[in-house]
Amino acid sequence: MTEERVKGTSSKKPRSGSRAGCIVPVMLFFLVVALLFVSGVAAVLFQVFSEYSGSRNVWLLFCGAPVALVLFVFVFAFTMYTRYGEPLQHLFKAIDALASGDLAARVPKDDSPQFGELIKRFNKMAGELERADQQRRNLTADIAHELRTPLHIIQGNLEGIQDGVYQATPEHIENTLEETRLLARLVEDLQTLSLAESGALPLHPSRFGVEELYADVVASFSAQAAGLGIDLTAAGAGLELTADYTRLNQVLSNLVSNALRFTPRGGHIMLAAEAGEGEQVILRVQDSGVGIAPEDLPFIFDRFWRGDKARTREGQVSSGLGLAIAQQLVRAHGGTIEAESVLGTGTVFEIELPGEGG
């Protein structure tokens, strides 16, 4: 019953568009009838008056004027319909289709000065809505996929201990705890990303030096970088920012963590900064890693995007949200983040921030 009701409801919505499409033929029919009626009346009047009058030319002009007027109205109405009515009809049909859930609906291209730009922007809006809907569907599938693996590991370990297959050794307990930490980190990352995208993430700006920020990031990753044989350096003396220190630290930490996964032993990661136009401050994170393929570069800030897993350092796990969070946090500060990369050479992430915090 529910399915039948849904189908019945959805089948009724497009009728408004079909009714609107029937108006034009009806109008044309009445115009033709009016033209035939006026022409007949004019012909009768011309015959009657010209029989009792000596001037046929005057009566020809007088009786032919209504016919000419009707012809003019007909041509004018047809021209107006072609120029305005037909594009509007296509636009209304596309709007009805979008309202009924058909996000693939588009208005046929029109190069007229009256509707060309409107149709172009409508189709662009419809494309963005379709893309956002697809991203929402993909996000749901990606979250389910990311949660499935750690949950299965936790369930397997606990059931193994319960059935006596595994002993409750510190090793098994630590493995289970590690998976719970991964789940907690994933949930926290999703919450941060959601708040940042909705503009509800609270920021606590303060004035600080870039050198201080870089020193904290380097200190956090120096031991890990040394263990991997990677040289991690920073330089940003003399520059200051007004921003949320903790959130910018999170951005740079995500970028450095990402660089460590893709930089081979003996490589280097450098944090640099320079003054931009006006009071802009530009932060850079550059590595000598494997790089990103040109076809992948436009998607690196998408949720759950990962590069070629074969090039990822073994044993390092990512939630796939680090770059997406970094982008949203930078945008929350009124800044921009971009990436340039060459395969086999390395990647550069450039963050441009307002010096006074936007």
C-alpha cells in the first residue's frame, strides 16, 4: 500500500507541466478561429458596402484592416511564444522535475539574450544539486565501509576471548583498544568536519607568531620523522597571524601526517611561510614524496579520498578525512588551501590566510 501511494503521488506532480503545455495549442486554435471569423465578416461587409458605394478601395481598406490586425496579432503571439513562452515552458517543466526528485533534469540550451544566462545558471544549480546528492550517498556508503572493519575486528577479538580461542592477554586487549581509538578518532573527525561545513564550528582567535606554531608541529612529529628517516624542518620567523591556534595546528598536523605517509626514507618535509599581498600570510608544507597523479589532484580534499594504497607507508592508517578537515578549517578562517604535485618529485600544500584573521 505504501509503495502504491508513493507511486500515485509521484505520478500526479508532472501533470501541471502537461497542462501548461496544452495552453499553447488551445490559444493557437482560438486565434485561427478568430482569424477565419474576422476574415469572413470582412469579406461580407466588403461585398455589401462595395455594391452600394462607388469607392471600392476605401471599403477594401476598411474591411481588410481587421484581417491585417488579426494577422499581426497572430504573428506577434507566435513570435512572443517562440522567444519567451517556449523557453519558459521548458524551464517550468525542469523545475517541476526537480521538485519531484529528478535531479538529472536540465533545460535545453538557449542562446537568446533573454533566457540564455538564466538557463545556464539553472542547469548549473541542478548539476550542483545532483552532485551534492551523489556525494551524500557516497558519504553514507563510505562511513559504513570505514566503520565495518574496526567493528569486525573488535567483535572478533571479544568473541574469541569469550569462546576461549584467545587468551585475554595484554596484546589482544591492546589490539582491541587500538580499534576503539580508531573508531573514536573517526567519529571525532566526522563531527569536526560536519561543524566546519555548516559554519557552526567555534573559533577562538588569538595573535601568535608563525614560528611558534611551526615549532609545536615539528616537536609533535620530530620523533616519528626521525624514526622514518625523514628530515622535518620549519622556517617562518617574523610573521604573525590572528587565528585559532589549535585549529591551525590541527590543519598543519594533518598535512604533515599526510606527508609522512607518502615520503620515502631519506626524504624531507619543510614548513615554510611568507608574506602575501596586503596582510595575507602564506603557509606551505612541502615534501619530497611520491606525489599525486594529475587525475587525482582535483579530488584530494573530498571525504574519504585516499591515494594509491600501494604507495602508502605500511602500518600507517588514515581515516581519509584529514585533507577534507584541513580545507574546511582553512575556509572557516576566511582562507584558501591549494595543492600542487608532480609524480616522483613531491607535493606542496599552500595555505593563504588573512593576517588579521579575516
